[in-house]
Amino acid sequence: MADGVLLLVDAVEGPMPQTRFVLKKALALNKKVLVVVNKVDRPAARPDWVVEATFDLFVDLGANDEQCDFPVVFASGMGGVAGTDPNALAEDLGPLFESILNEVDPPQVVQQGPLQLLVTNLDYDEHKGRIAIGRVQSGAISKGAPVVFLKPGSPPTSAKVTELFVYDNFARTPVDTVEAGDICAFTGLSAVSIGDTVCQPDALVPLPTIEVEEPTVRMTFSVNASPFAGQEGKFVTSRNLKDRLERELERNLALRVEPGTGAESFEVSGRGALHLGILMENMRREGFEFAVGPPKVITRTDPATGARLEPVEEAIVEVAADHVGGVVDLMAGRRAVMLGMAAGSAGTTRITYRLPTRGLLGLRSAMLTATKGTAVLSTILSGYEPWAGDISTRENGSLTAHETGQVTAYAVESVQQRGRLFARPGDAVYEDQVVGIHQRAGDLKVNVCRKKALTNMRASGKDNTAVLTETIPVTLDYALEYVGEDELVEVTPKNIRIRKNPNIKPKKK
């Protein structure tokens, strides 16, 4: 739907992995690129260096001479100002809009031809059903008109446009007709997908299709079967879970849902742990209660050699110079290949790696610990490479609850010497729930519910004071990074818990 793109680059950080990804897509589609250097009002801004780094990125991605001669606009989004000189910005964003008008060609459409529209996005409404979104490339589309959509590899399918909308800012406005060049949304095509061509019944001419990238990570969603199951959620059955995942497929085209190994489980695949994590967070806010297994990468087979391929990603770590050694040691154990190291902003060092997606699982929390919270990690999918071998993503075992009950400060005071705890005094826990990180390899059962025995002896004030260390808050992101192969994450509207999977027997030592 776009005729040009605005490549937004931070005036301090410069091009990031996601910058490379979107620029690669834009260059492959031969779209006009306008580089916008944002946040030039920051004290540490270095716009000249950013422009040079962006030019190097264009060259590295194989851009031609015309593409490398890109226009540059400097801006401050917070201040709402822009200009062609970072030291002389206008009072508004006028220079940015002028650059768009001057540099980007108008859409190449056919006003009087037969209807052609390529579906480039989908939405879903509980009442209207599936909503197709695209730009009319030829002719016009009208409300109530019969149409045919062409799906690659399938016979033509007839349908009727029931409702038609155009976009007014962020709102949809109903209209009767949309002409070539305009972006519209319409209903009535319940089986349409991204990449399908909508056309007239008497002119079946397909447009070049687009493909949705395949998922790279999968997780098992299942009904929560913990001792606390059903106490905090509104939707807890496998039917509730199945219906919700099927509804998500209507609008989330990068998602895949398949039946699991059991009757109450589903294999859900997405574009990464973050993609699936967003889905889980939305579901728990809606009142769903369920359990998920650890994330696993989706491998491919090389058709030429039969070799096993796995997804690899490019990662950029920006960290304080004092903690570079910790980052290097951490990445070395995850089969990461260092691509470069350069000075960052404000005394930081920027290190670029390429590593298997498996190596990223659990990396963020480990890196924050190794760098005392100073590291910033950015990643983007790079491609597929041969299987790199085994990767150890977690060295420590788990502390698991010995019995069901309420955590006491008396028990925590002694247990905290075994590692760092998730559970706090007053929390309700159950047997085999993960309540902390063991300071050594291997799991350890601990009694965090033990109460102090009552005696008829008077205790001193010192004996009544329990000195407790700070616990680790278990968020959904943290749980998905921490969870091991023999563990599950229990997701409810009120709590995130980690527990041992009762269907997996512990390994013998």
C-alpha cells in the first residue's frame, strides 16, 4: 500500500537491527526511502555520524546508486519540529511533509480499468467478521457489488462486499464507492487472506502476491492443571482456550495453531517469544487462565542437502564499558559469533553478534544480571543456518516448594541462603511450584511454609526479627525466559507462577 517509506533513525543510537530489517524489505520492493534522523535535540545527538552509519547500511544491503542518494530530514518528535539542517530546524514538521511530496512519486494506478485490489492486511470485528484491507490498484470497488478473490493455488471464490470503509485519521468511515489509489477496508469475504487479489467477476487478473513470513518459535498452550486451577480465571476450559486462539487467527496472520499431543493442549507458533508473549498478556487481561510450556525454535530442512536448519538472529548489545567482559563471556556460551565492536553513546560499547534463536531464550534476564542492568539488547531475525549444536541456556537449577501452604518469613530467612527466591512471605504456594533459583545446578526442594515452633520461653527482640533479601518479581516476560524443559508457566489474571511439569520425570543424577 506504500509508495515510499520513512526510515526513522535515532540521532544517538544510529541504525539498529530492526532498522536493517525494514530497510532490507523496502529496498527489495524498490520503495523510495526518506531517512529521518529523530531526537536531534538530545544532548548526546550525533546526526552526522548517524547519516554516515545509515549510508554504510544502505551499501551493506546492496542498494544501488540511486537508492544510496537518499534525502535526509532531521527532526525532534517531542518538539514537533523538522528541517534539512540539524542546527536550524523549522518551527513545525513542514520540511518533512515537503520532502514527502517532492521525493515520493504518486501511486501508479489505473482509474478506468477493471477492479484490482491486493489484500495487504486483515482485521477482525466480533459483529462484522473478517475485515480485508488494501489499496485499489485499478477501477473502483462499491458496497454491495459482487466480487471474486483469487488465492494462489486455489480456484476463484465469489463473494459480495457487504460494508465498505475508508480511513479518516484512525477511524473508519462508511462509504459507497472507493476509487483507484485509495486505501479501504471492507467485509463480506470471510475466507480472504493476505496476498489475495480482489477483482471483478468478468476480469480475473491477479496481482503479484505477498507472503507472510513463517513463524520461528512455538509453545504449547494447555489447560491449567495446577492445584490452584480455576481459582483466579474466568475462562479456564479447553473449549475457551480453543475458541480464543481461533479468534486470534482471524487478525494475527503470523500465528499458527495446531492440535497438541493431548486433548487439552495446542501448539501455537509465532514470530518469536515476544510475539507469543503479547498474545498471552492479552489473554490473561481478558480473564483467561492457562499453562504454557517453554519456547522452542522451529527448524527447517535444507531441500538441497537435507541438513537441519535453525533460525539465527542478529543481536546488538549496548553496554557500559566496564561490563563488556561479562557480555562476551555470556554470549560465548550461546554459540554467538561477534560481528563487530564499536564505541556507543555516553561511554558505552556496542557489540554486534549473530547467534541461533535458541541462544536468545533466557538471555535478557541473564544479561541484565551480568551487567547490573546496564545492557540494552536488540535483535532481529537474520535467516536460517545449519544447526549449531547444543546450547546451555540455564546453569542453575530451581528451588521448588516441598508442600502446599503459605510462605512464612521464618522459613524464607533460612531458605534464602540456598538461592534467590520468587516467593514472598504471605504468598500461597503449592507442592512442586518453583519458588526460586537454586545457587547450584540441579533442583532442590525447600520448605518455605515452615512455621516457628511455639515454646513457653521468652524470645529476645533480636530473635523476632527476620532479615530477608529482596525477591525476584515474576513477570510474564521473566517467566518465559526462565522456564526450563521440565517446567510450565501458569498464567492467570492475577498471578504468574512457574511449576514443574508432572508429565516429565526428573532426570536421574
